[in-house]
Amino acid sequence: MRRTTFARVALLGLIASFVVPTGPAAAAVPDEPFITIVGGGWGHGVGMSQYGALGRAEAGHTPEEILTFYYDGTTIENRSEAIDTILGTGLRVRLSPPPNGSRPTSATVTAEGDAKLSIEIGAFSQAEVGGSAIVTMGAMVSGAGTPAEDDDTWEWHVDAGAGDICGASCVARAARVLRPEGAVIDISDNAQGAQGRHDTGNVELVGQDQSVDGFFIVLADVPIDEYLQGIAEVPASWPAEAIQAQAIAARSYAVAKAESRRAGGLSFDVYDSVWDQVYGGLDTEHPNITAAVMATTGQVVVYDDAIVRTFYTSSNGGYTSASEDSFTTAEPFHIAKPDPFDPAPDEDGEPQNGRWQWTRIYTLDTLSTWLENHNTTDGAGQVDRITISGVPPSGRVNDADVTIYGSATTLGDDESLHGISLYTAINKGASDCSSGETVDCGDLYSTNFQIITFYDVPIDAYYFDPVTWMVLNQLTTGVSPNQFAPDKAISRAEVATFLHRFADQPPAILPGPFEDVEIGAFYEEAVSWMAETGITTGTSAMAFSPGETVTRGQAATFLWRFVGSPAPTVDNIFDDVAGGRYYTDAVRWMVEWDITTGTSPTTFAPDDPLTRAQIATFLWRLAGAPGAFHPGTTLPSSMRL
């Protein structure tokens, strides 16, 4: 059975947070050779699609229904006691530095209003030191030259406005700045800057590794529901069901990560960024988010009696990703399956999800430079085309095999090059790129993409969407690797092949009835299937005439018979379609379902030869019209809706 990566192709245009920057528009169609990349989704695609949750909530799904779809085989349960056991005094949120970021050596904590801070550093403890304190890490006292252990300690210095209050007594692994009950504190550091305002938790400055100066800033002792109120992942204007689903998923993720990281001896539970969950503190809180958190308090996602790490993503492009497709470990509740709600259509049926599907066009010169500048994709020379094989049902190319055909050599023909390297090289090139009239500097939003290398199918052509859909569903490979030949008249053998592939290649009895269909020809099984099902009677009892051009009238008849010859219910609108002709009802049926608009408002041109672009367009429109099929007919797997 054919895999359909995207529900339909349209030009719309880590755990990824919802906050989506406006993406760069595709550049003008270049005159020089180019490739087109058609992709779907934003983020890794594993677990819950936030836009999919929006679409499902607007369709009437409950938070439990949303979550149990995205986390296969799970249940939603209240595990308050288990959460308290795992978290103890509360969650530990790492505010600074981000992964691989510069560590601060000094931090300023300020209590708003008249509140006074307290300081605890090892044996040193002093209450009400003032409304603001600057804490600085000094020299290491023990463990020099060895990896950091629990007994590694540093000198700390605290200035609350009257000089250092610590002296030689502040020696410890961590410094704690206690937030007065009910107060709001503001945190900043000398490496990363502002770390937000917080009305929960206490501040821990934790020395970790003597080989690198500086500490981690951790907001500790944060009650889980107060943490969730500061999660900035979806808009507060979304339906309550979607926000509640997000709250439950975020709670499960945070608790599961805390349990894992504590078992590994780490000093924090979650990052405050897309590395885990986007936590913004007090300034990101909203009454709607708070209401969703409190309505679901204690609720988590459970699989095999354990609270699970629930990945989520902004968008999956219409197909969720199995965890092993995007990461490394297979998890039974993170599986690949179609997600028709990812577009989150509005009342008019238009996607609210601007990253559901996207398109990029890169000239071969630009792409060749980008690939040459990356150490895993260099050496091919001037790129001619790129192919990807072994793509899993999710459409994620991370581990798929990539072959780059270039002027110097072919890379990846030994299956040593994978999609994640291609994705990384392109995005690195795009990040360093300056847009020009024909240079697309847009990056790839996910690894859910496929490559089309037809130089003769520009993005502004009426047949771009139809041909792209055919490529994505393996209905065409073109007349060559780089050409579709849209204006070329199509033969009867080619139309038979397209129809057979669209029908999911049902088997046929061979040999067929026609003497001019060669045994073993690429179209033999397709023509035999058409004869068996009554789609064709040939040009005579013994001949199919595979090399002859198909007329528009013949194509209409093939398509009409293909869907079961349903009786049309609209009148004929074309002056050149006479009553009683073999194609009359077929053309009426095509008009009824918007499969054709004719060659003009009053002409269909039934005797004109059909081009490859026209048959692609007819098939694409038919794939978006399930009602055009006779009732009871099995629909092809590559239907767009």
C-alpha cells in the first residue's frame, strides 16, 4: 500500500513551542536549474501536535481523547501522590545557561517591593539581607583537577549593598537565595542577561564542573502546577480542551524528566526552553492557562503504570512521527500514524496551521555551495539531483538513505549518507544566506520532506500542486530524473500507468486481451487491469494502441469509468460536447465535480490531445473529490481529503 506523506499539497505559507515566527517567502522561480522541496510540519513530529490538538478541540474532542490519540495505548490518570513523591519540595527549572551556553559567574536577584531576601551558602545563613543581592562565584576550594563530585566546593561572595557579607565563611557547592513568601523576584546574570520575574520557587546557583568557570541558575522548589502556569507553549486564546491537553502533556513530560534526571544525579529537572519546555515565569501567565492547569491538577499520561515522557511538537505535517524516526529509542506510545487534524482548518476550511505544509525552491548552484560547505555532504561537486529512499511512514528522512548526484562524484550510493545530514547542511546554508531575487534562503522546518527535481515544473505553474502530489504518492517518476514534460502529449500507455498507480496497483490477469500490448512492457499490467474492469475496450477488440496520444474525450471516459460511471446530475455546458457521444456523460460528471473547467467557458476540446500537465491536474482534482466516486467504491490511498 502506498504511503501518503501529506494529506494534500498546498502552497501555504527539540519540542517546538507554538510561537511561530513568520517564515521567509519562497523566492521567485529561477531561470536556472532548481530543485523543489515539499515538506510538512514544524518540529520533530513525535507525540502531540499542538495544532492538531487545536483542530481536534474545535471538532469537539475532549482533552482525554486528544491525548490518547497522540500517545497510543495510554490512559489519563490522577497521580498526585506519585508526583509529590518524585518532586518532593518541587520542580527544579534550569534558567541559565542554555545547553552549551556561557555560564554566568555572577547573578543579581531582586525582590520587588519591600520584601527582603535570605541567603544560604553551606553553613552560612543570613535572613533579610536586603531587597537585592549580587552573588558571585569565587575560587574552587576542593576537587581541583578532577571531575565535579558532590564534595566540590567554591567560595561565594554576596553583596547586598554594603559590601561582601560572606567573608571566608561562604564555601559550598551551591548558593541559595530564598524568595520571601508572596514576593516576586527578578533574576539576571552576567552571561545570559534577564532570567525573568518569578512569584514561585527559590534561586539556586549550582557549581557543576571545575573545568568551566561559572554556575547554573536553577529555580528550585517550584510546585508543579505553578510551573505549568508559566509554560508558554500554546496561545491562551485557544479552546480550553486544547489548553488542558497541553497542560496534562506538559505535566507528564516534566515529571518524567525530573524522575530521570534525578536518577542521573543532575542538579536540575527541566530546561526553560525548547530543549524541554518553554517556561517564561510570571510574565507569561494568563488566566486561561491557569484555569486549564487547575482543572487538570494531578492528571498525567500513563503507560504500563508509569508516568511517561510525552513529547509534543508544533505541527507534524499530517502524520505523527514514531520516536525512533526522529530520535533513537522506540517507545510504544509514540508511534507513526495519520493525523488529519494537524491543519486545524477554520470555519472556511482553510488551515490555521501555517507550517502544516511548506515549499522551498533552491537553485542547484546555491544548493551545491551549501552542501560543499558542510563536512557530511561535501565532495559531490555541482549537484544535478538528489534522491531519498527508505523513508518511514511518518515521512521523516532522519535515517533515510540520501544519494547526491554531482559533477565530481555520487555521494551516498553506498547508503552512508542520511537525511539528517542533508537537512542539517541545508539549514546551515540557509542560516548564512542572504535572500535575492531568485535565492530562497528559507530553512526546512522539519525532516518531514521530499525532493522534486523536475526543472520544468515551476512553483507558479497551475500544475505544480498536481505534479507534486503525484511525485509524493509515487504516481510518476517523470520522463527523466529532472523532467516531467508537462506540455508533452501523453500516450494511452502512460495514462493507463497513472490510473493503475492511482488505484494502488491492483493485480491483473496476464496476458491481457490486446495483441499490441507487449509482454513485460511497463504498462502491461495496467492495461490488462483496465480491460478487466471495463475502463477500456481498446481501440478495437484486439488492439489498445498504447503509443497513440490520448484525447481529452478519451481521458474523461477513462476517469469516469474508473470511479464506477456514476450518473451525472448537471447539464452539459460545452458547445463542442454533443449529446450521445461516448464521452458526453463523462464530461458532465467532470464538470459536476470540478475536475475540469474546459479549455474555455464554452469548450472542452474533446478531440484535442491531452498533455501530461492536464492529466496530472485531472487526477489531482479527482483525488480531492471523494464524492465523485460511485457509492461503495474503494477510494485510493492517495486521496487528498
